[in-house]
Amino acid sequence: HIPTIIITGVKPTSEHLQYAFDSGANDYIVKPLNATELYARADAVVQMHQALQLLEELRKVIEEQKNRELSTQAIEIAK
């Protein structure tokens, strides 16, 4: 997943916004751009992306740990 911000010169309708977000956009900004807003939104999107990556890594670690525990229990039961 690549963080994506839609930048447009068209005032968005709810249909535009729905299409953008359904297509995978993380945010939507209307021109003219305000540098402060752009940097803040870009930073938020990057932070969200990093948090999602961390959650995925933690999920994998927990899954591996659970699998090891289940394997250990299966060995104990089989004895």
C-alpha cells in the first residue's frame, strides 16, 4: 500500500470523494494548496502508513508465537 493524497482543482462532490477513497486515496486536498495544510496532511498519511506497517509486523509476531505455543501443546498432548 502506497500512501496517496488526491490533489485537485475541482471542488469535490460527495461522489468525487467517495470515488477517491474507494480507489485507495488516504486524503483529498483542493487547490490552491496551502503549504502548511499539505505538509500536515502528508505527515498524517505517512504516520498512518507507518502505524499500519507496525501493526502488521506485530500481528505476524503474535501469529508466529501462537503457532509455536500450539505446536508445543500438540507435542505435549501426543506424548
